[in-house]
Amino acid sequence: MRVVLLLAFSGLAFASRIEAQDSAQLQIGGGRIEVAFSSSPSATQRKLVLDWVSSAAHAAMVYYEQFPADHVLVRVRFFDGRGVRAGQTFGWNGALIKIAVGQSSTAADFARDWMMTHEMVHLAFPSVAEQHHWIEEGLSTYVESVARARAGDLTPEKAWGDLFDGLPQGLPASGDRGLDFTPTWGRTYWGGALFCLLADVEIRKRTGNRQGLEHALRAILKAGGTIQSDWELTRALEIGDRAVGVPVLSELYKKIKSAPAPVDLDALWKELGVNRPDGKTEFDDTAPLAPIRKAIMQAN
């Protein structure tokens, strides 16, 4: 989809909301994105930042079949150096993303970044109780890779390789009491992402690969489940289950919420046909779940 870029400098329509010296607007997938700069960048850096935000917005739009917010303000702060850091997303008093960008960042630095897409995925799920923080961060961790692959920003090899390397950090350790009661970094981000992968695979197995996690998440979004809404987690999961026609999300949540529920990742990768010898991703298309593996990373 073509991205329409409209420039607007401070002192115009949105000056009352934007304290930055310089701002711009992007429109994509039915959403409007205001990008506010903490200080005026060079023309080259400005274009790199706007292209980066546009690419992340496009990836989110491809996955959800719409941009997950009618309007979001993205505040960009610059620091000395390169890269991206300190991404945060808020839903109070309007959708807001804060993020820091190195003023010497190159196009290659932005192409490698995952954080902006991660933050935009946060827009597409309701705020839930603190004990369920794992679903918010887990969804963004999992969907970010899938969305960027579907948008053509990552190869399937890169996307699956990142999951292969990262997901072991989400496995339960000694003393684990389930995702609702084990708020460690690994269980919150990668344990939540593992929940999403397991749900995606199981939904596809039960529906003959006709439905996937994205269909459940799109239904939650269309029902008003955005970061600006406060929901019970069970409400969101039930809406997603109804959309795909199988109660996978609710059943999986009951299994993992207050118990370790260990997962044999080696067996899962073998079934999906994913292998990582010497850090290089290889696929086995004869594996029993190879069609599911392919469908997860394909736009539909």
C-alpha cells in the first residue's frame, strides 16, 4: 500500500499536542501517525526516520490488515551514536510511542531495528492487569518477527532463526509458577512469545491451516481491544477463540497461567522443520508441520 506523507511543522494543526520543534504526518492502513522530533534533524536523517516508521507501520498493517490505531503520536528523541533504544508505548490520553534514535544512524541500522514494529504491535491489544504483562510483551516479541517477514522486511530464515535463538529464554526454570506468577524478563518476553507460537501452531492444526493467531488478534482489535482500552485477559482470549472457531487461547492460558507447563522445543522445531546448524537456519519441507511453518510467515 502506498504511504502518503504529509509534512506539518510546529505552529500548525497539532502544535497544541506536540512540544517538539519539528513534526511530520504519515497515513497508512487507515491510521494517522504523527512523528514529532525532539530537535530538527538533517534532511537525510529526517527521511531515514520517516521511512523507518513507515516500514514498521506497514508491517503492522500487513499483519492486522489495518493499522492498529486511528491515530498515534510517535515522539523521537535523538542521542549521540547509532541505533535505536528505549521504546515505550502508552495508551492513556491517546496512543503514544516514545523512542530514542542515534543521530548517526544509517539506513542499515534502521533496517536491522525491530523495536519500532514491536511498539506498534502494542497498539493492537488491550491493556490488561499487571500479572498478564507477559501477553502484552510476548505478543509484540512474536508478532514483530512474523509481521516483518510478511511485509518482506525479514527473510523467513531470519525470522525463524530469531525465534529459534530467543525462545529457549522463555522456558520455565526451577521454581516457576506459571506466566501469571513468574514475572522474570525471560518469561515475560520470551515466555509470552512461546505462548503465541504454541497458540499459532495449535490453531492451524485444529483448523486445517485455514486459521492462525492473526485471525484471533484481528478479531480482538476489531472488537475495540486496543492499548487505549482496559480489558480482562479472558475477554480478549474468548473473542479470539470465537473468531477462529476453536478454544485454543483459553485452553492454553489455563494450562500455563499458574503452572510451569514445560515445552519440548527440540521436538517442536523438528515437527516444524526448523534447524540451526552453526547458526544458519535450514528448513526441512518434509517435516509434518512444514505447511504450518510456511503459512505463519506468509501474508494472507
